[in-house]
Amino acid sequence: MSVSQPNAVETDTSYDAINDYFYEQGWTDGLPVVPPTEARVAALLAGMPGHDAHELISVVPPRMGRATLQQVAVNAVMAGCKPEYLPVVVAALRAVSAREYGLHHRQTTTHAGAPLITVNGPIVQELRINCGTGLFGPGWRANATIGRALRLALVNIGGAGPGVDASQTGHPGKYTYCIAEYEAANPWEPLHVTRGFRREQNVVTVVNAEAPHSVTENFQTDPLEIMRTFASSMATLGVNNLYSQGHPVLVLGLEHVQHLSAAGWNKRDIQKALFEMARQPWGLMKNRGKSKGPRFPEFVDKNNDQSMVPIMNAPEDLIVIVGGGAGGKSMFLPTAGGQSLSVSEII
């Protein structure tokens, strides 16, 4: 593992030479980077006027590297960001640095998780962050480069590159993992309002999530039957949330939203239904999967094999957002469990 970090480079160094050198130093995600010339870094810093380039954003484990605004901007240039994306990257880095997220463990764990960034507020339209068809990619610069910038910062500043990141399999979200909520198609409160922010505020929410899993329901229109399909896909043996709960994510597709809303359901109804239905009996799961905790529900009777274990400790722990295009598919994103919780941060 390299103990240094990438800095601004000379403009007369060739593109190929810079990329070869950065790759040898372990400063990339394996893909080519935009050379972080002094001019490009200065231009990106203009995306946060009034801030000192030496301002400390966070200290990033496991190397405990100092993530100054300048250093974050270097990684954002490398990722291909525009200047106006920098505040989103900074907010995401602040969020994953919060105690609840547990970044040190997330940087070194064997689990196949990555920091999912969900963006809410007017900034979604301003920056053209995709929230509709194909929201998990590819094809959208804002989504791709914002998520990649955070990842490069975690690798280059925090030192979580190959040999330190112990994820057994990894997953594509470790390249980039950034979406927005489709607030215009959401008949309920968007995620950031649910979490106590004002609708006009710009907010990122981060959670360490596995790859999204498609949940198909093209036939059922009754809310309880849709929930039954969701619950079966979510509470599977081996999923971390069954063994240590946490904040799993459900991205509701537009067709499912329409059925649920037409029947008079709201997000709280969805959360309550899945809290009750997405469960497995203790006797079936007690000697499977992973460790039981650290926040294993107290109401589960471990002396009763028929006691049902939920995938979250309370209904409100399920993150429910609206996103994607037309069709009868929603997405479930398991998370690391109770060891890493979601965090929201104002942009």
C-alpha cells in the first residue's frame, strides 16, 4: 500500500505516463483517471467558493489520512467531476465519516458493501443526477463521477486499496454508487423530508449497501401481495440484515408506487408491512449466516424456534425511496447490518 497521496501534476507530463504512474502507486480504481493538473484542481475548487483549500473535511481510516478540501478536489478531478459536483462529494465524505457509518470497519471488512449515495433536493435537477430509468447506471456523468470521487478519496486518502480492502468479492458499486430519488414521481415525502430536513434543502444520505437486487412483480396489484413478494426477496437466509438488522434499502419502481398509492398506502404502511412480513423463524436461521448482532432485536425469543426475526429493528429503519423507470420492478439493497447505519448530511 502506498503511503503517499496523489497531488496536482505538471501539465507537460503525458496522459499515458500519468496514468501509468498513478496505477503503479495504487491511486486509481483500475480505470484511467483525469490527470489532476493544478489548473484542473483550481477550477474544481471554484465549485466551493469561500472555502479554504486547506480546510479539513475529515480524517479517513484506516490510514487516517487528512482529507483536506484540496485533496478531495484532486480525487474529484481524477474521477471526472465538474466543479459543481464538489459540494456533493464533500457532503458524502462527511457522511461516511460519521460514527454511525463505521467507516474504519467498512474500509477493511470482508463484506461486499460500498457507500451508496442517495441525493435529494433541488440539486438533483440542477446537476442532472439520474433518478429515473437506469438510475444505477450507466450513462450519467453526475452519478458516475460523484460516486467515483468518493471511492477514490476512500482509497487514496484512507488507504483502502487492494491489500487493505479485504472484501472477498467486492461489487461494482465500489467503482461508483450514486443515485437520486425521483421526487416528482413520489406521492409521499421524499427521503430527506422523512429524516427531518426541509424539502428545499439539498441532502445526501449514505449507507453501506450491497449490489441492488431486482424484485419483479408484474401481476399483483394488491398492496399486501406486493409486500409478500418484496418480503420473500428481502428476508433470505444469508442476507446480513436478517442477522444484524440495520438500515436496508428499498427502491420502489414507478408501477409499484402507483399501485400502492392508489390503494391509499403511504411509506409508513410499507415500512410496517415489511417489518412484520420480512422475517424468518429463529430456529431456521440461528446456526446460519453470520454473527447475531450487535443490535439483534430484544423481542426475539431465542428459546423459541418459531420466534420470527425481522430484517430491521423497527419499521422506520427501512429506507424507502422512489426511483427508476416504467415497469414492474423494484430494487432491494441489503446492507452491512447494524455495524454500519445510514447517515444524512446537508450539501
